[in-house]
Amino acid sequence: MNALQGDLGWSQVGKEPVLKAILGRFPYTLELALYALFPVVGVGIWLGVKAAVKRDKFLDHFIRIVAIIGWSFPDFVFGLLVLMIFYSVLGWFPPGNLSLWAEQIVKSPNYLKVTHLLTIDALINGRFDIFLDALRHIVGPVITLSFLWWAYLLRITRSSMLEVLSKEYVRTARAKGVPERDVIHKHAKRNAMIPVVTVAGAMVIGLLSGTVIIEVIFNRTGIGQLAARAAVELDYATVLGTTLFYSIILVLGNLIIDILYAVFDPRVRLS
Amino acid sequence: MMNTNSTINRTFSEQKKQEVLLRIDNLVKYFPIRAGVFKRIVAWVKAVDGVSFEVYKGETVGLVGESGCGKTTVGMTLLRLYEPTSGRIIVDGEDTTHYFLPKWKAKRYVEKVYLSRFKNNNFQPVDELDRKYFEIFKNNGEEGLLEYLIGDLEEKRLKFRRDIQIVFQDPYSSLNPRMRVKNILAEGPLAHGLFRKSEALDRVGRALEEVGIHPTHMYRFPHEFSGGQRQRIGIARALLMNPKLIIADEAVAALDVSIRSQVINLMMDLQKEHNLTYLFISHDLSLIKYISSRVVVMYLGKVVETAKKKDLFEEPLHPYTKALMSAIPVPNPEYKKQRIILQGDVPSPVNPPKGCYFHPRCPVAKPICSQERPELREVKPEHYVACHFPGSL
Amino acid sequence: MSEPKPRSEFRRMMRKLLRNPSAILGFSLLAFFVLVAIFAPYIAEPVNPQMLDENGKPMRLDNPYIMPVITWSSEPIPPSKEHPFGMIQGRDIFYGVVWGTRTAFYIGLTVTLISTAVGIVIGSISGYYGGWIDEILMRITDVFLSIPFLLAAMVLTTILGNGLDKVMIAMVVFGWMGAARLIRANILQVKEEQFVLAAKALGIKDFFIILRHILPNTIFPVLIQASMRMGSLVITAAGLSFLGLGAPLGYADWGSMLNFTRNWILGTSGSSMTYWYAVFYPGMAMVLFVLAWNLVGDALRDVFDPRLK
């Protein structure tokens, strides 16, 4: 009952009320998921279409092999490798949210916090150095998170594209002399996107819950890390609270996807 | 089997001296259309909307109509693959409508349909079934009748399944692709204990022989047979249950014309040997003309005309029947006939037209046709028509 | 109306399967792991070299799945002739990788089998009976699906307590929905096939109709899906171990071995790849194991169910 009024109890791990702990950390998770979304959607769909068009050619096989290897990589193994290479060896992308100096500036009272997203707020404050620092810290987790999911999206796009390319209307378009470019981009791609949109729900779940392990590896203080720490320390209130929070986001996400679905599929819109 | 009373007032015609095997009484089957988040029922598809007819022992009744008129639904509901919305299905002088309901629902049905009327002091039986059940009610009381009708439901179900069998339309989907013919054929009889497992091979082999398939083929899978052979296997499956009635739902529609007549002739031979009764569901009037002894014509979930074959084909009284018949090709170039082309499409069974369902397409419709729904009435002996102006076309 | 897939095609399919290079790779990898799991006691002898019995021989371990602590130095020790994969937290990585194969099979197979079975039962009931039973079961499925799998497993393990068996229970509880939905969809399709209606008309009992007529015609995609899920299940279990929720400390489990490694990597900026072996060997074992299942699942799907390509 209390949960319905927004009272999720006291978080031992966060040393504050659960809801406050979640809301305070959520921007870090959101920022990570948002940044990961672009490479996933962009690269996944682009390569999926490419592989389908070049079906059974070298490129198709190559893309498929990379995808299935990517799909087989546990996120924490991949994350550890990224951390080892880009931090231990190269020293480019350190773990954490921000460097110490930047953290101190961000915590100061006259630093404007509009969106609570580190990179955006840095730009709003005109602190390009902090923006770069935040970016440096987020690249590693973003690579890790997106690597797994573009493979997934690629597979879906490829198979759906292949199906559409074998349809009568695509053949008709070819037969009447429509340039191959237009066949693919105007006739096939738009129709192939319909099943892709339907799996977007699974992707939102994947990206968001994928943050749990990745935040632990890269030591980012998002809600994923909060949940993981709480689980290890048997802090029920916090674990339940975060799960509830994730579920709500998931349901909202699915709702948005249903709406997107209608945009892409005129048949749904009509009825 | 039948109560002697039942035939008393039916002596005027030879046909009616025969025993009634199946009587369908005002059968209704509606399918709900659901929509919205809560899957509310927004409308009903009136697939079968008050159908009544009888099938006598040993005859072949043709149930004919366009696709979507509800003829297949009648068959499926008869077999209780669909539960009827209302109406009664009477087999061999027993009401079987409640057989496939859970016990409490079956009890409610009996109370509603029989007991509530029997308890009324002014009760007058309307048919032989009433008479029979009222007799039991009088002698054994309410409990006695309930026991008679809903006792041993499981056994009644099994008997029903043995008595009525079906041969399906599609020879490809009607046999389980992952079972050997032997098991497909033996499954039913074994479940009913019609023969022992040790006899199975022998019985299955004989059944196959009877439908013209070599008994050694019983170890094959369905895909190793042609369409016509599969249909024969489907017939053998029905036959092994020793049924009284076989419903043939477009049983030859999917076959090549050359094979069609072979299968039809086989079925007619089997009918004689096994004293079978057929309900042939088809859209093909020429097929119906060839095999059936009586014909029931359906349009949009209702029976529009029913008569003996000879009467119906010589003098169709309903404009719809006449239109259907004018579409039968006649292999005689000299023969000139007037073709009646029906205008428009079959109306939706969700929103059937007011009045006579056929009036929007009827060439001879009058104002009354759009107002009043004609009931099925006996216009000539044993010739029933649901039309305000029978024979006007 | 479509011609059902005949059984004589089985051979043709096997041939097709063996012509597919990625299928061969997948099956060989899988065979390799199976061999490693079977012969684990011979590949990595379950003895503790620190503890000798009266004859001066190393003592056998009571529980071979608990990796013996060989040295008290907790810092990772690079590969040597004695310990080809190196050591971490005083334990031999080679030993852990070999015995971890058994753990992976144990977790993956048990969870997949049970959750698929649960899914098949729920999906079959839902699809076959339809109506309000279907409605209720599918709403329950939706609720379970609306909780992210990893978090749901985390919640349940915090409630049940840590441990491998608890993780497995959690993964079964939140892992049956995919199979249930798939089998339900397939049953809805097969249910209207005429041979099912014919069986009903013959008076065959519902249980046998499902068992003899419906499941044999619907189960293939479910089994393929299950083999493809093996990989992700093993990842999830290892992920939970990695977070410290699954296998107990020192258990021969790839995920918990990587958990040891994490702290060493985080603390070593710029110091080159000192501890590469501690990530590489257990990590590679996992990747290849999951890859094997994914390749096998993919190949089976291509061959048996061209629709799903």
C-alpha cells in the first residue's frame, strides 16, 4: 500500500529513502542507455539491411559471424575486456562517472543542473572540459552495452528484410524498372521495419537491465549498480524498489512502442 | 427404438414412415467478435441462425449453400466441435444437446428445457421427445428424469462419438502428418474399446481394403499417399467407429474431378453395405443432385428450402434455390436456359438484413420481404420453403 | 492447407546440417565441451596439493566443485608450467575452467529443461483450452515478462538467499514465458487443423490429443528456441555469480572467477595487461560455450524451420 503512495521504504545501501535513491541515480543510467541506443539502432539496422541485400555474399557471412560472436559475448566478459584494453593498457576511458576534479565542480552549488544528464548539463554550463570528461567516462560502458544489442537488432533486421525482399510487390517494383536503390530504401526497408519495431520492447528491456552489470564493471553510480549492491547486501527494499521502477519504465516503453508501431504500420492505424 | 406414438400422425407419406436418426431443432450458433482492451464482445457473427431439419435412417441428405452460409458450422456444431448457442440436437430419439457440457451446465439445460415446462400443470407435450421424457418424469419424478438425461454423461459422450463421424474436406490437413496410418486408424476404436490391441492390425487392414487401399500400406505416413488415397483413409477412420451417421464436409471438394467420382462411388457403396446415413455438406449442386435423397438449402445461417431431391430439382420454389440451379452447367449446347445472376454480395452475418435475409438480392422481392421474415412452411407435401412468394421466380 | 513436412526428409536435413560450416563448428565446440565435462576428473584432478595424506599423496577433495586454495597469495599469478592458465585468489584458473564446464552444463541444461517444460505445460493449456483460462494465463505471462529477467532473478535470489540452487530457481521462475508463448501460438495454429478436429470427433481425451496430435506438430520450434536460450541462460547465471549472487566464493564457476578478476583490473590504470589471463581464460570458455549453443540453435532453426530464418 505504501508503495502506491511512492513510499518504497528506507534504502540501507543508499542511506536515504528508496525512491530518492532511485531518482537521484536514474539520470546516470538513462544517459548510458540513451547513448547506447544510437549506435545500436543505427549500426544494427544499417548492417542488417546491408547483409540482407548482399545475401550469401562474403559481406553477409562476415556480418553474420561477427553478429553471432557478439551475441555470444557475455556483457561482463566484454566489459572487462574493454576496461582492460581502454583503461589498463591505453588509459583512455577510465571507470566511474567523472574525474575527481570535475566531480567537485559538478557538486558545487552554483553548477546548474537542468537535465541531470552529465554531458548535457556540462554544455548548458558552458564547461566543455567537463563535457569531454563525462564523455570519456561514458564511452566504455556505451561500447559494451551497444555491442551486444546491435547484434540482436542486426539479426532481426536481416531476416525481416529478406522476407520483404521476396515479396511480390518488391518483385513488381524491380520488374517495372525501379532503380535498385529505391527498391531497397523506398519499397523494402519501410516494410521491413515493422517487426524491428516490435522487438524494440525487448531491446529497451535489454538496454536498461543490461546496465546493471555494466554499471558494476565501470563503477557508474546508476540504479543498476544500486540494485546490484543492494542484492548482495540483502537490502530487500532497495532491490524491490529498483525492480518496480524498471518494470514501470518497461511498461511505459512498450506503450511508446505500440504507438510507434501504429506510425510505421498504416494497417494498425486504420483499425 | 422409437416410441410408437411418434409415427402415428406421420403415416400420410412413405418417407415419414422411416425412422428419424437425427433431428436438429432450431439450432443457433453465434460467434462473438471481441475488441478493445478488455476484449469486450462488440457483436455476434450469426453463423447459424435457427436451423431445423431431419435426417432419416439410411438416406443421404445434401446440405447446400454458398461458402459462408453456415453449412460447415452446422456440421461442426452437430459434432459438438462447437457448442451450440441454443437449439436441440436429437439423435436416435434422445436429446444429446447437453452431452458435452459440464455436469452443472447440463443439469441447468435439462431444468430449463424440460423440467420447468413439465412442472407446469397445464403442460402439453409438443413433440414425441416431450412425451417420452414427460412419461419418465411422471413415473420417476424429477430425480429420475435428471438421472436418465445426465447420468453417465461420459458414457453418453463416447456413444455419441461412435454414432456420428466426420470426413473432412482437406485430405492434407485431416491426417496427422506424424502418425502412421495404422495408428491414425486404430486410435479411435482402441480408445472406445471397439477392438483389442491384438486385433488392431487385422481390423485396420480390413478397413483399408474396404476403401481400396492395400493393407500393407498401413505402416506408411500420410504424406506417402495421394489426395484421393488420403480421403479414403479418412473414410476408413470414420468407418472403423461403426457410425450411424457420417457427416461429409465438402469431402471431395479438394480432389481432382477424375478422382472425385471414384470416392463418391466408394462412399455410396459403403452406405449400402454398412447401412450408413450421410449428411453431405457441399456447395456443389451437381454433386448433391447425384448422391442425395433429400436436400436442405441454406442461405446466411438459415434454411430457405428443403425437399426431396426430385421435387427440389424439378420445381425449386425459393428464388435463391432457383438462382443456384441456373448456375449448374448443363452439358448440352442445344439447351438454352435462362440464367439468373444474383446481384450484390452475400450480406454480412453480423448484420443480416431486416425481413427476409435474401430480399436485397432477390429479383422478385416485394415490400413485405424487407419487413417480415418468412418462416419455413410446408408449401407442398414434404416441400418446405421460407419465402413469402414461393415459386414466383 | 500446406503440405506438412514429411519425415523422410529427416536424412536430407541431416545432410543439409552437415554441409553448413557454422553448424559443424557449433557441434564440434559442443562436443569438445561435453568431453571436457565428462573427463574433468582426469583433465584436472580434484586433489589438494597443499594437503597430503599419510602416504605423502595429495588428498582428494570432498567436493571437487570447490576450487582448492593452493597458495595464500591472493594476487593473480601469471601462467606457468604447473598452472597453465595462471592463478587468482590462490586458486588454479585451469582447474576452475575445466570444472566450470560441468557447472555451466548443469545450470544450463537443468534450467532450460525445467523452464521449457513449465512453459510447454502453461502454453499448451492456454492455447488448447482458450477462453478465460487462456486470458488469465497470458495476463500472468505478461506480468512476468514486464519484469526485466536479470532484476527479477536478483529479487528472487535476495529473497531466497544466495547460492547456485537459488539462482537456478529464480531463472526457472522467470524463464518459462518464452516457451509458453511460442507453444501457445503454435497450438492456436495447429488446433484448427482438421486432424485435431478429427481426433476430437473420435472422442479422444484432451490429454492424448495434446500429447499425440498437437505437441508432436508444435514442439520443434520450442526445442530450437530452448537450445538458443541455453547460451543466454548460462550468461545470466554467470552474470549473477559475477555480481556475487550466485555460486559461493571459490566455486568452480566461470562467472565467479571473473568476479575475482574485476577488482584487480579496476585498480591498475596504465599498468598494461598484467592480469590478462584472469579475464581471458574463463571469459573465452564462456564465450565459446555460448557461441556453441547459439551456432547449434541457429543451424537447427535454419534447417528445421525455414520460416524463422
